[in-house]
Amino acid sequence: MDAAAVDAGTVGSAEVLDTARGRFAALVAGPPDGPVVLLLHGFPELNISWRHQIPVLAEAGYRVVAPNQRGYAGSVRDGSYATADLAADVVAMLDTLGAERAVVVGHDWGGGAAWTVAHLFGERVQALVAMNCPPPEVLARHLTRDPRQLARSWYIVFFQLPYLPERFVVAKMPGTLVGGSYNRAAWNRATLAPYAEAFATPADAHGPVSWYRGAFRGAVRSALRGRRLPPIEAPVLIVWGVQDRFLGQDLVTPEALRGTLAFGNAADVVLIEEAGHFVQNEAPDEVNRALLDWLAQHVPSTP
């Protein structure tokens, strides 16, 4: 199924995951007995950010679940936004789905949650796919050592302020998605409309902005304690839009990832030259091919 055909069809049934950590609005597709693929969106996005991937993965025989994460439209908004707690949300979703293990796919801050699940709850991760997101501890390390990355990520510091970031996000949405893309033709009025609705007020933006606040404070606490996360045993695929304005490709080199992955576990990396940060929307056909080819090797499914 090519990307052009997706917008005309459905991307899955709207369901609610009623978990021990709250209720999460989700899109679900694919055979109930297929391997579970959990798609975690980033900021400032929604589960429909996976609209190109959901039907393709479902057609290939996977049980695809794309939640709106904590703080986003239709999902629980209160509670902790520390990255470890957001990872616990993912595990609670898997419990509700009855899935002992899953392929966890994350983009942007969804990738941050995915990396953290693989670190802290490795027994629940069959395979990990991160799109334009390094491990949070790698990003934190680069922010303190690399002035270029700090300049790219200025908004992380700005988002620590009260009140103003929420108003800023509302004023900039949904144009942020277009402005942050290399391939701006990926967006049109129809595809942007749900984002405008979901980020209409500062109250709507508060949860998404809180991901940055929780991550920043958690990173500071971990650094002060000298805490190191357990290395990741699961197979890892990194998909990276090379023209990313916000995150440098040097964040996912073998040198940058040293200590993140278990000994002998090297990440597979797919670089997509004509895409930027919102890679799964900017280059959906290339992303879908990369996903299906890699999953066929590591978590095969019967369509």
C-alpha cells in the first residue's frame, strides 16, 4: 500500500486502553493474534502521526496499536511526566493488551519513552525502533557538551518556564509541523486540522510541554546520582531523517551509543536523505520499507 492511498482510507479503529495507569485513546488495526507493534508518537503530535504506517503494518499481519500518550487528546492528563513513568505507561498498555512482549516503535519523545522501556523493562521489548530520537541519556550528555546541539534544542530550556511555553505552542500550531519539516509537502490543510484542534488552548498544550519538564528534571536527578541504565538487549533499528533541524545525526553514532546497548548488540541504522525530523510523515514509503524489511528479519509475521 503506497502513502498516497492512505489518507483516503481508515487508519484503524478508535479504542480506549483502560490501564492501571489511566485511560489512553488509541488507534488499533490488524489481526488480534498478530505480533503487537506499539507506535509511540512524539511532540507536538498525535497517534495519527502514524497514519501512513498503521495500515501497512496491519496488512503485513501485525497487531498495531497507536496510543495518544499521557497529556495528549483523549488520554489521561494528570500524574507524573518523568520519562521513567512515561515508560511505565507503555508497560501498562501492554498489560491491558495482554501482550507479554511487543515491538516498541517511537518517534521524537515517543522514541525517548521507547528507549526507556527497553532499558528498564527489557523483558517486555521484543524489538525496538527509534525514529529521529536518541536515547534520552545520550541527548542529555550532548546538551552539556555540544554547543551546536544546545543551540538546536533551545526550546528544551525554554519549556522549563511556567505558562509561556503553553501559549507559545498554541500560537505556533500546527505550523510547527510544517516549519520543522524538510519535506513540507508532506502536510496539507486536511492532515494538519486534527493537530490544530488538539492544541487549541494552553490547557491542551500543558501535558505535551510537561514531557520536557519531566525529562529535564529527571535527567538532572540521574546525573546527580550518577545513575546508569541497564544496557539494552533487544534488537534495535534506528531510522533517521538526515535533514533534521533539531537533532544531530551524531547522537546515534556507534560512539554515542556506547554503553547504551548490551555488549555485541549493535543498532541497525537506516538514513533517509530527503527527510527531516518528522520522518515517518515526510518519507512514509521509505520508512515503511525499512520497517517491514527489518521486522521480517527480527519479528516475522504471517499476513
